[in-house]
Amino acid sequence: MIMKKIAVVIAAAGSGTRMSAKVKKQYMLLDGKPILYHTIKKFDGIEEICNITVVCDFNGMDFLKKEILEKNCFEKSVNVVEGGASRTESVMKGLLSLDTDTDFVLIHDGVRPFINRYVIREAIKQTVAGKSVVVCSKTVDTIKVAEKGRIIKTLDRSVLWNAETPQCFKYGLILEKVKEAMDLDEQFTDEASILEYFGMDVHIVENSHPNIKITMPKDLVYGEYLLKEEE
């Protein structure tokens, strides 16, 4: 069996304005260690993954190297790349830093430290089988569409999914499309949206496990609880 070269790009260059804290959310502590440490560790424990690249803001590079990479042991090679002005540009920089013989890539939010390893492996399995995939959870809330404070309609919850990460693709494909997206006057909030824009199929890997994106102070409290549950 020919082994595939699978890489991870962790997007951690965000400003974290919703957290309203002096320390950016990806560097805030959970159980005494930065959130980003816990995120890296989840992928570090996956045998199929060859290497991990973390894309962060310029001001965070020194902290990431000294406080996370040098003070902790990781099995995989963990590289650091400076991010860009947008998520798409940051992801592109991360993709461009990978070896050109990379077969597949998983793109993950730096502030989603609770992704289940079984779900990661299932996403890898489906990607290697030829699909572009997004980890998603079923929407449980009733979703309303509104304009100027007035509800226009209620969406059919049975067909709605919450897009999460990782989002997994053939390396050459996503690199090509992200480059093309950089030339567009469009704002993309995730990489699956880029493929959708170009009319390409993206499939769902269902996730029933907690995979919160830590964006608000209350998420830290829930995060501490989830860490204890994982022990």
C-alpha cells in the first residue's frame, strides 16, 4: 500500500475581537496551557498525519515558538508561518509552505481544540477516497431569516448543518482554488465555500462530538469542563 502524504494547516492568525481580552484567544489558557497547544496536540496524535503547519499573526510567532513549541513535546514536525490580511490569504500562505509532494491537507481552526480524533480519521479516510469533505454537526436550533428586525421565513432545519473544521481536500486542488479566490472580490469564511463558489462538490462528515470554536469568554468555562471530560 502506498502511503499518502497528509499535512495539517492550522489557521491561528485571527484577531479574536469577540473575546475582548488583551491576550488573543488562541493563546489564552485552558488547564494551564494555551488553547493552540491543545489544538496542535489533537492532530499530533494522528498516525496518518505527516506534519503540521500553524499560521499565526506576526506578533504571535515568538510566543508560539517559545511558549508552545519549545516547552512541549510533539511527535510531528510543527512549522510556523506568518499569516495574511484575511483568512483566505493566511490559509494560502500555509498551503504554499507545504512540500509540493503533499497529497492531502486538513485545514483546521486554531481555536477548535476539542475535535474528536475518530472524526479526524474518518475525514481523512473519505478525503483519501477522493472526496472534499467538511466536518459538520446537525443544526438543532430553529433558524430564522430576517430583514431589518422582521422575520422573513423559517428555514428547514432538516437540511441545515453547522460547518466546522477540519475541512479536508486534495492538496493541489485546494491550493489552486484558494489562489484563484485571492483574485476575486469575495469574502470567504471557510475553504469549502471556495470550492462551492467554483461549482465543486463538497461532502459532509457528520460530527456528534463537541467541537466548539472558542470565541467568547463563556466558551473558556465550557472548555475547561470538556478538558476534564476528556481525561
